[in-house]
Amino acid sequence: STMYIAVKIHGRSVDGSDEYSRKPGLLNLFVQLSQNRFSAETIEKMELAILSTLDWKINPPTIAQFISELFELYPSNMPTILRERARKLADISIGVNILRTKYKPSIIAFSALLNAMSSMDMISLPNEVYQ
């Protein structure tokens, strides 16, 4: 069950996307890996027991992970420099204590991405971004 939780949180497919951890057959894969010693229901009950014991305090997504996820929502022809600038801005924000304590990583990531976009020359960004 702990491996199942880890794959759900941090799992990546061969191509680096999160699709592997979101596939509906993931639970069945773990049933097969256990050679049917554990049912899907048993694995899910144990998952709930573990997370409840931990009071659901598991490793949350980082700012960098949120930036990567947000970047995937934009057109595929977005310049790589945009992601690099957003990550640089996010790294700088980590040093500002009020930002770390007051705002969620998702908000900081989104703000860093917006600031990176606004700092770039509008000509260098694809037209789809502004629509």
C-alpha cells in the first residue's frame, strides 16, 4: 500500500508525464504485483489507514512541480525560457519568508509563471497565449 501511495503521488511514466499515476488500472497492477494476495479493496483500505495515521500529512507538490503542471496547460510551442524564468522567480520567492508562509505553492508557481510571461518580449510568445 505504501508503494501504491508513492506511485500515486510521485509516479511518472516512461515519457516523464504523470499519466502513469492517473491510469485507472494502477490499482489492478498492484493487485497483480502482489500475486493476488491482496485485493483492490484491501489495498485501498490500507491506503486510507496509512494516510489517516499520518493525518494526511504527506509530501505536498513543490513549486517547481506546479510550474511544470501549469506549463503543460499552455501550447506546446511555448519557449523553454519561459519555464526557466518562472523557476528562477520561484527560487527567489523561496527566500521571502512571508511568501512561503502566507501563500500556497500553487499560488507562488502561478504568480511566477505570470511574472515570467510579463517580463518577456511579447513578440517571443506565441499568439495563442494572449487569446
